[in-house]
Amino acid sequence: MLGMVDEALLSQTRERVLAWFAEAGRDLPWRATRDPYRVLVAEVLAQQTQAARAAAAWPRFLERFPDVHALAAAAPAEVLRAWQGLGYNRRALALRQTAQAVVERGGWPGTVEELAELPGVGPYTARAVACFALEQPVAPVDTNVARVLVRSLVGTDPAQLTPAARQRLADQALPGPAEEPPRPGASGTAWAWSSALMDVGALHCRPRPRCGGCPLELTCRWRALGPAAPPPRPRAQAPFATSDRRWRGAVVRALAAAPEGLERTALADQVQAGAADRPTGWFDTLLARLESEGMIATGPDGRVRLPA
């Protein structure tokens, strides 16, 4: 399927996307930095969080933990409290683990492969830091990038390609160093290209696309298929109200507001665990899981707290 990508179409796609980005790219605060720590914080914040919320939270988090040393030295409870309102609290602890590993090794790795070996850093985040902080010619592929490239160049839905195939397509689409960056501040074309693809995906090539004004409206293979285009495949998600995610978040929020900790019965009342239609003992099981993950801790007095 990837062999069908036409070089002329690819060249036209690059030209249109980069020109559009110079005029319409989002003004996100982390795009002014090439500090690996600040880029990493932005990437972790932006995972499963709306860009506007991440942009508002980014300076607040950096004010509290201005560099990798400050975050590495912080207690887990401090980091979890600073993370409140952003969801998926495990991301905060994983970010702290990454900071500790960077401090222990005496600095940031210089390659994608070494970055991916840091705890809490997966293949996407490693490529993102390498691209957006180290300005290396690599292609990070998030859901936005995948939609834009697969739809516009292949004419199908990204769900029909494996992650490895989506990465190969992104690597193939990456502009060469001879192509000039489109605006001041973008000192590497890979930086501008990947940023631009993310913006096209966020603003236009959404799960339900908004093709009007998209720079690829006239050349997109998926759009050209019209009614015959493979429909978007929505990702199945468990309802938030009944998922463990709701209760996990509620427990951490309650403990973040109670520095002295809470008795288990008081904690259950605080999060209204009794209202859940769950088997007997489910809340104790949930707390045990959170404790095994390092999200909470039980003190000698039996009270449950955020980990010190």
C-alpha cells in the first residue's frame, strides 16, 4: 500500500503543508524552546489532553519544577499535587522517573534509541524530543500525524495500517534538509514539518474532518474518493463514569487535598465509592493496585496518603 505514494504528490503535500504552517500554525508556548526537559513536559502534558489545557498547564508546571533536577528531587506527592486537573496521574510519576534517570546519567541522551531507553519514554516521545528539542531529522507519529499522512497520501483510514506501517510512511514523507524551513524560529525542516502535520490534524484532519481551509483539500486522496472513502474508525473507550479511571482520579484528588491522609472508610466516603455498582471489596482492590503502582501509600497509622 505504501508503494502507491507518488513522489510528485508527496512533494506537493510538503509544499502545501509547510506554506500553510507559516501562516496558520498554532502559537503553542513550547514551540519557542529547544530545551529537552521543557519539550518533554509539553509532550507528556499533551498526551490525551486538549492542547489549550496543556498550554495553560505548561508554564504552571515549569514554575513549580523549572528544570530536570527540580523534578527529579521532588517527592511524588508534590508532583501529583501539581498535576491535579490534568488526568492520567501515572503520567506525572513517569515524568518524574524520566527526570531522575536523566540526572543519574548526567545529561540527556543524544539519539532516539537512547531516549527510548529512559523510563517512561516510549518510541513516540523519544522521536518527539529528538525532533522538537534536538532538531534531528526524525518523524514522530501521533494520531494527528497519522491521519493527515495516511488519508492524504494513501487514501485510507490510519486504522487500516499497522503502527509500523504508519511510521514507515512518516519516515518516507519527511522532507530532506535541502528544503528551507518556513518561518523564523524553525531552524530545522523536520521540526517545522512535524509541527505542521500536528496542526493540520488538530485543526482540519480530525476524526470527523473539517476539510474546508485544509491545505490538502485539493490533493487529498481520501477526500477525492468521496463516498467511497474508508470511513473513520472511532476508538472504542470504556465509559468514563463506570471505568476505574474515574475512581483512580477521585482517590488521588481526595488525597491531594488531605496532606495528613485519610482513613480508608473516610476516603471511600469522600469519593462516594458506595455509589458504585461494583462487587464487594472492589475499592480495597483498587487501593491495592494504586499502592502497587506507587500512586498512594499506607502509613504506619493505617491512613492512606500520597507517597512521600
